[in-house]
Amino acid sequence: MLTLESIKTINIELNNICNLSCTLCQRNNSEMYSYLKQKNHLDYDTLLKTLDKFKNLQEIYLFGNLSEPVLYYKFLNLIKELKKRNIHLTISTNGNPYSESFWKDFGKSLDSNDTCIFAIDGSTQEKYQQYRINGKLSKVIENYRVFARNTKAKKVVQTIKFPWLEEDLNKEFEAIQNLINIDQINLSTYKFIKKPLNNHTTDNIQTEEDKILNNFYNRIIKKNKEKQKPQIDCFSLFDKNIYINYLGDIIPCCFTHEELLIDRDKLKIPNIYQENFEETFYTFFKDWYSNKIYTTDTCLEVCSNKLKYLRR
């Protein structure tokens, strides 16, 4: 059972705004259109007040599942406040927005317990822009260098193994590293699948994570009407983490977007804007883990398999 006291990690979607138009992004899924209709940021004061209720919170992820985190309207203020609370941060960014002063200030706000992930998918503008639509590689490199010179945080470069990069990945990684001109760099890669998505009209490929999401949307969710209900082996419960979306909904994770599926007339989703969301929080997660609400293929397959591997 998850409680406010047991939560150690929170993944937060600060806004629903992005400066790029990447072809594999969840923003391309038709189910997300209502999410993106109106620009929105989590209220700064409400967010901080909510986070203070999680007394044993140790780490926060600002990954931007639908957005670019640094575009949050009080991003630097938030980072500095979270560091005052001794929270470890992992932030993912496309590195395109803002000027040198922002990245210098951002870098100085972090310490050696933090990680910043820069998405750099290609060593030339031609390669880079095949996925990072509207992005400028030279701007990312410039911002990365400024950030790196002014931070103690761990720096990670994320590169997706696209077909146009895969002929010689080692040379591609070396070329990216030479562009960045930093001695210590961690390069991580994500798998891709060549088959296009049914509901992504512009994609030539999809990531493994995108495949999971689309399987989920296409096969969409079954109610637990069977006499023998499937058991949810939830990674959020195992890892003591939750997800807060940009509307303030508190749900188990960012994969399945339970807030789009649940009948809100029958079951209330806890939300940070509720006056006393604690009671709703306990009720929601009690019902979730007792299988009284939707169970998804993602919940049953992805988390269960991941947990089996971790428990070996």
C-alpha cells in the first residue's frame, strides 16, 4: 500500500508545453489532444505545498513526458527551492531553450547528487533534425557547454539509436563527444522498432517505450469483470514512486495515463488542487492495488516482467 509517508520518488510533469515537434512524442497520440489544447503549468506554490506533505521524499524526476521541463514558468525558482529541501533531482531536456545566462544559473543550482540528461540525437544538424523537428544542434551544444562548465551535477547525453545513426554508433558517439568537448560523458541509448505506429501518421520508427504506450491505447483497457481478477504487480508500489501530471492528478505512473481511463464519477483521482487530497490519495491507491479499478496490459505485462527481473 502506498501512503504519503512511504513515497520516496515523484515524477512530475510541470507543464504541457514544448518547443520541438519530435515525431515519436506522446504529443502525437490523438488521446493527448485534449491535454494539449490549452497551455498549462502546475501552480508553483501549490506544488511546493504538496511536496512538503511527502515527508520522506528523496528524489524528483522532471522528465517531461509531454513537454520540455525547463519551459516551466518558475523553473529556476523551483530547482532552488527543491535543493533547499535536499531533494535529489534528475532532469531531462532537449537543451534548445534560453540563452547562456539561464544554463549557467541552472548549472550552479545543482549539486553532485543531481543528474541532467541532454537529448542529442545526431552529430550533424541534418541527422539531428530528422527527429528533433525545429531543434538546432549548435544551440544545444552551446547550452550544454555552458551548463557543464558551471555545474557539479552528473551530465548524461541521451541518444536514440535511429537507423541513420546505427551504421557506426561508436563513431557517431565519438563525434557527439568531440562536439561537446567534455572529458567525462555518459551516452545512453534507447531501442527502436522499425514498424510504424497505427496512430502516428508521421513516424517511420518508434521507440520501445512508444510501442508500449500504443499497445495500451490500441487494445485499450479492460475492466476487471472476470471472476478471477488479474493481479497487479506494480512497479510504483515496489519502488515507492508516483507521478503528478501537469493538471495536478496523482497517479501510479506516466506510462498508462490512468487519468484518461478512470470514470471520475465512480472513483476520484487525488489532485494537488483539492483542499484535502490526502483522504482521496489513500482511497485511490487502496482501490488501485486491490484491483477495484482498471487493469491495463501495461500494468500486467511491463511492470510484472520488470519486477520479475529485479527480484531474481
